[in-house]
Amino acid sequence: MIGFEDIPLLETLTPEGKAPKSRLKDASVGRSIFVGMRDDDLVNSANRAEHQSQLDGAPPYIEAELREANMTGMTNLNFGGSEEQMEKAAAPYYRLVMSPENLVDVKTLYGAQDERADINAILSEEISKTIRSSEMFTFQTLLAIQKFIKDGVGVMFFPDEVDWRYRGAGLGQFYFDRQTVASESEQEIVCATEEYRITRLYKAIENHDEESEWDKDAVIAAILKAANSDADFDNWEKLQDELKNNDIYASRMCPPVTIVHIWVREFDGKWSHYMITEVDTGNNGFLYESRGKYEELCEALVLYPYGLGTNAKIHGIRGLMYKIYPHEQQRNRSLGRLIDQGILASSLMLQAEDESALQTTGLQYLGNTAVLGPDWKVATVTMPDLQRSVMPSIEIMDRLRNDRTAGYNSDAALDGDQRKTKFEVAAGLEKSAGLSDSALDFFYSPFGRTMTQSVRRISNPDYLAQDPGGREVEYLKARLEERGVPVEALYMIDHRATSVVRAIGAGSAAAKTLSLSRINELRSRMDDVGQANLDRDLSVDAVGAAGTDRYFPRDRKVRTTLHTNVAIGENNDLLEGHEIPVLPSDRHLAHAREHIKPLMAGFEEADQNPDILGQMAVQLRLLFIHCAEHVDVLSGDPSVEAEAAMLREQMQHIGEVISNGMKQAEKQAQEAAQEEGEEGQQGPDPDQVREFERHRQKMEQSQELFTLKMEQAVQKADVDNSIKDAMAASEIARTRKKQQAQQTTTKKNNDKD
């Protein structure tokens, strides 16, 4: 084991005590440190390999040992329990990343304070879309999650100082000092291996200059070392020619070069990045050397520890496979034994009378009959009771395994009797989520640092289109400009305020649905923005973030159709006194929305100027009657019941005002006729007044009927819930009583035996 104090220095301290610029002398020193770390990890590596073998489907017994023991007929199967548990455990973490509509919530310092909210929302949306659009995002995220769960430690790292697309890895590829805590800030030196194709190495030095951080001679030595295995590439000139003209052939013919990355904390606190070859090439220089490249290690890699382990050290952390490996081994063996006993119990047991009987056939079939020879007899063998001998061991292994995996998924909340009330299920889900709170924090904390680094790299003003991941960044900038966000807002993101968006339900689909159901009960207390956000969250839960814009656009503007334009045209005709019939083919909701707008405008104008009430009422009469017919049709549509109720309430208030206005207009006309000595009435026609009153009263009756129906529905729902809860409680009590009776009977039978 090599500690930080054992790392050789490039030069000794000066008499003044000045620290050297680099802590690694050359490639050989770095290689010796890497070999020491790898050797320290051999035992853990063997355990991880054994766990991976079980996960890959290896049987519980070694086939060669069964053959030597003449037991090849024994059932030796892996029933996939480990794989099933891994998939269940990974699913919540995958939902933590994929279920939120946005990955990150960013804050920019661009623009005025009161104008940043919309800019921040657009930046968060577009950056999240950019990160998720990477072709390797899903794979690398799942890889890191798998390592995080399986081995207890995962790693997300960036391949260089530019690329924003992280990679997933774990122990076995990354090596740490065994005596350090699982945190980036506690590390002093970290090593990792990665395979490079020779074409990738060649491109690093193809246009080499003196300021390059790549050592051309060291890279050439590494390429030649890999190419020397093939006689066609025994000299640099020939190989270089092949790389320039036919690099695919050269890459396929030559094996990849195993590169060792070394990150070292220097005396000034900054981190240097070195790259060397795993094997000695004869050149003692670094392939790549960048001193003081990173201010913090989390700019290059982020550790994902699953808890504190046994001693809070990296190699004391245990993953899921370590916890369930022995239980799965025993479970596979018990299930195999169950199958063997079942085959034996279903077989016909024959016993030979003497040795000569072994030379004759036991059963001979004649038509639909089977004849047993005289030298054979059917043996009566008492078979063991599998329910009492094998099944208990399987059930014990299942129970122990479930106890060990309780913190990885929420299945335990629904174990046992499935006849549970809504409140029992809710309590179980809450309890399960509470047990995994620490695991969620252990995941979200490093994931937040990873996302911060991705956003920091994406928002780098010096990012070029030809850089790795640069094409996606150019698309991001173009989308921001289309939405009216200047690119300077991207460059001025406050990375200290960048955070990840936490998923509703803590990774459990059932808990998320339950949480949204609860918040939906508070809809009536929300303002318009809160209701719009809730509608969007419900839509994301139902159809995913990609399909939500189809139903609830982000700009929250009501989208119109051709029927909206027709309704707007009808408003003008109705206000001019032209009657327009309501057709069955009309989109009644779209028409009602547009017809009620001029009615509300007239209502507000008349409220401010009572003198025009009569004139306004006469003008709005036909429009009110037409709109009332649309709203009346909507009353029978349960899908728009809430909005129809709101429209009815508005129409009721408008109707009262227009009714008063009609009476006022009639009175004014009569007074004017008397003063001028004219006969007849100049106001509204009595038939028109009666027709209007009929529609207004019909609207009031419809509103009263709706209110009554809602009160009855609430009462019925309360009664139904009470009945269901009572029935469920009664059923649970009967089931538990039955189970207790069965356990008592089983215990008595065991005591008799």
C-alpha cells in the first residue's frame, strides 16, 4: 500500500522550503503507484468478479466438481434472482434521473433581477434537453448507477478538461488509496485505466507543437509497443503511413493501448492530470502531463458512495451484490434441490429381484397397457414432504434477501397481504421512502456535483464546435436565440446556484402517483400558475416529459383551432343583431370561450358607466342567448365539467345585469315616447325580453342543478369510502384470523410428529 507521503517528489525542497511544482517524477514512479493500488485491490477484485459471475447467470455449483463426484444429473441452475434484484434496485435511481421534466435548475446573473425568472426557466429546460440528447447519456448513467448499486461505489468522470459528456465507471477501473474516506476532497491520488486505440493516440500528436501537453516521443513509443505484435507494423514510418491513409485497418490490426490516468493533488492544492502506459515502453516520459489543471478533483471525477460502509472508507463500502450473494447462492441450491425431489417423486420406482433382472426391460408396452416383468417389482418409497423440508429454506432465503434489499426499492411496502386500504398503502410507501432517504442523499449529492460540472463546461465561452460535444452546444445556443435568450445569459450562469431537480416520489412510481394525488386535492387553493404547474406535473407522470407539450405547452398560452376563428367571426354578427343558430357540429367549449369575452367586456363597461346599461343590454342580448345555448350543451360533458361550471357562473352574473339593462331600456323607451307624444314602444320587443328571460332562468336552473349534483356526489363518495374501508378492514381481519388458524394447525401437526 502506497500512501501520499510515499509519493516520490520531482525535486527536493529548496533550502527556503519551497515546494516543487509536481509530485510525480516520471512515468515509472506513476506506474509503481498504480501497480501498488491494483495489488491492494486484488482481493476485492476477486470478490467483484465472483459477484459478477453470479449476476451473469453462473450456476451455484462448479460443473467440473459435479462431474468428478458423478453428480452430473443434479439440477445446477441460476434462477436469476440477483439480476432481478439488480433491476429492481436500479429502477428507482433511473427514475430519479429521467422522471423530472428538467435535470437541472440554473440561475443566471444576466439582465435585471425581475426579468431572470423566464430566462432561468428557458436555460434550465434547454440545458437539460442538451444533456439528455447525448447518445451516451442513458448508457453512461445506467452504467454508473449499476456500479453504484452493485459494488457500493460508482464514479462519473469526464474524459478530458473540455467535454461535458460524463462517463460511468466503478471500482476495477478506478483505484483509490484504501485508507481514504469516500469523498473527492479527501483524496490525494487517484488512478484509472482506459483503453485507447492507436488512432486516437496518433491524432493527439498529429499536429504536435511545443506547447502541447502530449509528449510525442512517449506516444510514439506506446504506439510502437502495441504495433510490434504484428510484423506489418514494425517501424514508425510504415505505421504512420498506414494511420494517415488507412487508419481503420491499422486500428483493427493493432490491439488497444491500456492507458493509466493519474490525478495528483499538488502542494498548492490544485490537481494535475497525467497519462502513462500500463506496461513499460522503454520511454520514461508521460504521455500526457497537465499540471494544476483542476482546482478541485470533482472537476474531473465524482465519487458515488452507497452509504458509509463498515468504516467510512472507500473499500469498506459494500454493495447490493455483496449483501445478497450468499442468500442467492443458497436459494439457487434449494430451488435446484426442490426440482430434483420433484422429479424423483414423480418417477416410478422399480426394484430388481436379482442381478439378472437388470438385463431385461422393466416395462413393456402392449397397446394401451404397460406390463412389468416378473423379475421386477414396484418399490414403495416414502418421499419427503417438500412443503416442510425445502420450501421453508427457500422462504427464509427470500425473507433474508428482502430484508437486505429493503433500502434499495419500495417493494416491501406492498409485501404480504395485498388487501390493504388506501391509507395502509400510503403509510407503507411513506415508510419505505423514509428508509431510503439516506440512500437518496448519497446519490443526489454527487449527482448534483456532476451536473454542475456538465453545466460549467457547456457554458464555457471558449467551447468550439469542433471540440468533443461542441456540436450539441452549438445547437443549444441556436435554440436559446430562437427563444429570445441571448447567449451571454448562458455564459453568466451562477454555477454555485446550479442544482439538480429532485424527482417526486423518491424514485418510486407508486409514491409519485400518490404524492400527485394528494397535491391534486389542494388544487382549489392554488393560483393560476400553481394549477398550471400541477397540470404539467400530472401530464409528465402520465405521458412523460417528451409528450407533455402536446397537452400543456410551456408558454401556458391557450392554443386555438379553426373553431375559435369561427366563433370570433360570429361575435361581430351577433353584436350587429344577426341571429346565428347553434349547430351540433360546433366545438361548444371553443365557441363559449370566445363568446363570453365580449360579454365580460360589456359587463365591466356597464359596471363603470351605468348610463349605458340599457344600450349595452340590447346589443348583447343575442350574443348572450347564443352563448347560453353552447354552455347548456357543455353541461352534459363530464370531461369539461369544471370549466362549464365556471362559465355558467359567469353567465349567471352577466344575465342578471343584461336583464336589468333590458328593463331599463324598456322604461327609457316608454318615457321618451310619452314626452314626444308618440304611440308605440321604441325599446326592446316584449317577445325578445321574454326569450332572454327564458334563457337566463334556464342558466340559473342549470347552475342550481349542478350545485345540487356536486353536493350529492360528495355525500355519496363519503359513504362509499366508509363502506369500502369497513369492508377492507373486515376482510383483512378475516384473512388474519384464517392465517392464525392455519399456523396453529401447522404447529399442532409439527408437535405430533
